[in-house]
Amino acid sequence: MLDKARGLMDEFIKENPAEWQLLYPRIYKDVGRYHSAKDVSVDLSFALFYALRQAGLDTERLPSNDKLALIAASDIVAKKVPVYYVAPQLIEAIVQTQPPEPLDWQNMHLPFESAAFVFPKGTLVHPTGGECGHLWYSRMRAGTSYWHPFFPKMGFQVPENRLFFRTILSNSLECLSQNVTATSSPLLHLNDLSAPDIIENLNPVAGILDATDKKILESAISLSMGVLLAMLTRPDLLSGGESSGKRTKSGSELWTPNIIGNSYRAAVHSGPQGESGISPRMHWRRGHFRSQPYGSGQLLRKIIWIEPILVAAGK
């Protein structure tokens, strides 16, 4: 299956260079510790092209989840495939932060309406399928038109607000997705990533143990939403990339990467020594997200990130 899928991808790139450039408009330099942004573009090509081709370019014959993936991918490509690398030190801080109360995902502010997050290698590991190296999402609004990037006359609308997430496993190439709708899931519940059965030794680089498809997808969603929530309090976490002014032969631009949390450092507190003179072991004091009222009559709410603290041995 892997050889066939990779063969289809090579064939697509060769036969559709203009379309591939839409999916892979930027190549990022100096990102060796991370998974490749090209994997995001490959996943988008699966969502936009292969299921549709199997349906004979008839969107009415598409399974509902494939159609949603196609619409969400169209939204991502229309925004020129915004890719953000998430630094490992920020991932660790999100792991050490208690998840918020269920989120009103339709009305809350998000730094990006749609985006793709790329994780460091070894962050989310499936026991058989390989790694979950990225997650892309789109918050789609009822009444908004979304247009297929390859077929400009092919437009779509969603009947109600939707939040769509998707990833692909590196070895099996299995696509995992979650569709959140206004009717079935008006609130979004996030997982506690520090649970022992989620992250080994609370170390996000160690990977997930015995993860099922559902668990690894939910973990990727919880991690990505945690990053978005942290950015509401700390917009300075984003280090924007810059163009080198150069292009590849295929036309892709060469950029330095957009990295979220590259300069992030957790606060460190020197804990007191005990009566015996022995200092406690280094440990985390967990952070949390708080809903803070503001505005006229304190009727509005905004998310505040109370960051985790690393409590070091006393001096």
C-alpha cells in the first residue's frame, strides 16, 4: 500500500506541477528536528484530489467525511498553506498545563481560522502506524463559500459551523480526522496530555505509548488547541519566517520557518529546603487556562494562560 501511495504521489507531482506548487508554495530551511512540511502538502493532495478522482469528479458521490476534508483543504490552500512549527519546549509547557473547561469553539477567538502545525520528531508516535508529524485544521462557517483550488468552478458550503482536524500517519499513511459540528458538539473537550498513559514520563519527546488511532488524534488536537490558547495570552510566541527571495526550479519560495515557542523558556522557581536540609526533587507546578471576564458588565470572556513553573531544588 505504501509503495502504491508513494507512486501515486510522485505521479501527481510530475503530472501536475502547477497544482503541486499551490499545495507546497514554500520550502522551509533549517528545520531538521521537525517533521517535513511537505507531508502536510501530501496530505492536502490526498484530500483534494484522490478521493475526488475515485468519485469521478462528482462531489455528490463523495463520502461525507471525504467531502469535508476536501472543503477544509480548499480553505487551507486558499490561505497559501500556513504552516507553523511548534517548538519542543512549548510542547512540554502545554503538556504541563491542565486543559481548559470545554471550549465554545464557534465563538472563541483563534489566532488562525485554519492552519497546519508541524511537530518535532518523536512527539506523537503510533505503535504501528508511525508518527503523527502534523495536524491541520479549518474552522468553517455556514454560508461561506469555499472553492476547490484545482477546479475554480467547484464551490462548496457547509450547512452548519464545523471544526475539522486531520493528520496522516508517517508509515501507514492512514488519514485520521475529526469533524466537530455545531449540532453534535457545541463544546470541544480537550484531553489532559500529562496523563501517564498518554505521554511517557511526562516527556513529550518520548512519544505516546500504546496509542490507538483515536487517542493519538485526540492528543494531536489537544496539543494544537493548547498551542492556540497559549498564543491568545502570548502572541509573542510566534517567530515569523522570512523569505530568502529565492525560488526552487519548481517555483516554490525558500523561507525561514514560522516557529511557535522557539524562544519560550519555562519559569524556574528555586524551592525551599526541607527541615532535614534535603531539597525536594525537581518537579513541575502545573499551569492552567482560566476564563477571565471582561468588558461591559463583565459579560465577555477571554482565555488567560497561567504558565507552568519548573520547581528546582533549593539552594
